[in-house]
Amino acid sequence: MSLLTNVMDHSLDEGYAEAAARKQAEGVGGIPRTLRAKLGLAAGLVLAALVVTVGAAQARVAAPALAKEREELIDRIDRETATADKLEDSVDKLRDDVSARQREALRKHGGDQGELVGILSGAAEVHGPGVKLVVNDAKEAEQGGDGDPRETSGFSDTGRVRDRDMQRVVNGLWESGAEAITINGQRLTALSAIRAAGDAILVDNKPLVPPYTVLAVGDGKRLSTRFQNSADGQYLHVLHENFGIRTGISVEEEVRLPAAPSVIVRTAEPSTEKGTS
């Protein structure tokens, strides 16, 4: 109780009390005592109030102009976006028209061989038995990150499927006997490229999102067995065991693969010069 009483009676530290008394005796601190000092203080307060008032007035005057500029910018973005969407739709229609003309030309001039070339080149839609392979990021995969995580100790914390993983999967399916392949509905051709842009996987410059569903036409059971026993199939198994990459493969009685959106047509003519023996 004596300690509490002492604290209540001496709430201000003695050192602070002595310093305050010394300043009061010297005439330092507190409200200015001379008229000149008081006028200076008043002028400073008036100047500060004036600056605040002018700033508030300017902000109020500028607010409608800023709001108008913001609305105009939003309208411009909306118009440009709509224009870009229309152009994209036009490009898709033209691409479909070109693909249809290519298929028609193959049927007209190539006969059965032309149809086979269309299937193998990806210019024609195909369907038949095959396999369905789904590759997905690990459950605990984190979003973001730069570089190749397999070259760092932090890959187990990201568990992301990378472009080179999908390259090995696709190459393994080709080597195992696949006749046609798609990834998330994107038909692969001899000129297709699987690349990365940041954390996104691009197939022919089109970004894909996980899970990555790979459909392959071929002898389903044989294709599945040969792929799982191949080096690329074992690579995928290692990704699952060590990094948590989720995979699943199943034999399908019927899979349908669309034609590639655009196929570059390359022509060649036999040389007229006679070769030397």
C-alpha cells in the first residue's frame, strides 16, 4: 500500500519536475512572453491555416476534372478492348476459313493420301481409341516464383508443372505410338512449340492453365503400357513421387481431337536438273 501511495503522490518523476522548474526560472519554453514573439506565432498560425485552406480549395476544384479524366480513360479502355475483341473474332473466323480450305484442297487433290497427310499434319479432325493423361500441379503448389524451381531447393514448396515436363510427356507419347495429340484441346503438329512465359505454359503461343489434359489417338492399351514403361513415363512417375505432381492415365475407347487452328503449308517441287551418278 505504501508503494501505491508513493506512486500516486509522486506521479511525475523528480527529474522532469526539476527540468520544468529550471526552464520556468530561465524563461525558456511555454507561451511566448514578448509581443514580438506573440505576433510571430500568430503570423505562423495564419500562414499555416492559409496554406491548408488553399490546398483544400485546389483539391475541391481539381476533383471534378480528375474524375472526368478517369471516366474518359475508362471509356477509352472499354472501346479499345471491344475493338480488340472484334479483331480477334475476325482473326478466328479467317483462320477457320483457311483451315477449311486447306482440308478441302487435301481431299480434292490428294485423295486418300491427302486425307492421311491431313491427319498426320494436324490439318484434319481425328477420332478413335487412345489414352487420356492428366498432369496437374502439386496440391501445395504456391502461385508465383521465377526461374526453374528444379534447380533450387524450393521446388518442393512450389510443385509446379513446367514446360519441359510437358515436352517430355508429349515426346514420350509420340515415341510410344501416338498418332495425334492435343493439350487442353490445343492440337499439336510437327511445328508446335511448348514454351514458358513466367509460370504459364504456352502451346503455340497460347497460354494453358492446369490441370493439363493430354489426349492421344492410338492403340489405347499398347500406347498406355509403352508410355508408362518408357523413360519419359518414368520421369513423370519421379515427378509424382518426389515433388507431388499429380498424374493419371486412362485408356479411352473414343477420343476426339480437333484440327489445328492454322497449319503452315509448305510446298516443294522436284528439281529439273539431272543428278550425277
